[in-house]
Amino acid sequence: MNLSILLNGVQEDLEGVAELGDERARQIARRLAESIESSLRLKLLDLLAQAAVEVSSSLPSGHVEIRLAGEEPEFVYVDTAGESSGALGEELSARITLRLSDKLKLAVEKAADREGVSTNTWIVRAIARAAESRPARSSGKRLTGYAQS
């Protein structure tokens, strides 16, 4: 999905309206169009994220995500039909107590809602991703010597 085409269209519309005025009106319209681009891009991304959540809620399995490739968003369907409820295909049996600030708890709940999953599932997935992405520590390698400046 190319948001740049939409944003350029809005800029051209503003500049077209400015053509009705003098040179100063055209300059103001051009500056206004440039200044609202980032704000408008964020609003469009928010709208697309809301659409993804709405579509996900009507799917029998899986969910739709918005992913950014550079500055351009794309809808991606994530099929969770074959996944078990556990992380990494394991049965969930261990329990822990987790204390969060109210602000962080609210942020986690919103993220889970955006993905269309329970808060518990979201936390389990986040922990699993973090645990998988840790680089293996190498031990026994040491650099010795001195330096001069």
C-alpha cells in the first residue's frame, strides 16, 4: 500500500486550492501541505491498524497485522490455526506472578487488543520472542594487551 500517493494527492489538492489566491497563498499552502505530511501519515497508519483489528475480529482463526516496510504499510495475515495455546508448541503449565505499573499494564492490554489476542497470550509470545533472539554468550575468549593514546 503506497501512502505516498495519498499524501501527494492531499498536497496537490491544497496547492490547487491555493492557485485561487496570490503567490503568498500558494506559498502558505505548500508549507502547510509539507508540515501536515507526518501527522497525516500517522493518522492513516492508525486508521489502518484499526481496520486490521476489525477484520481480525471477524476471522475464525489468525489475525491481520499492519507491518511497515520502510515508510509503507502492508496488511499481513498471520495464521494461528495450527498453533497450540503454548509458546513454542509447549503446554502451558508454569505460573508466575508479574507486577507491572498501571501504565505498562494498560500498554500491554492495548497491544494485545490490537493483535486480537488475550493479554496472557501476548505476554507469553513477547517473552518467547525475547528469549529466542538472545545471542549465545561466548565464554573463555579474552583480549589482553595495552593501548597508547
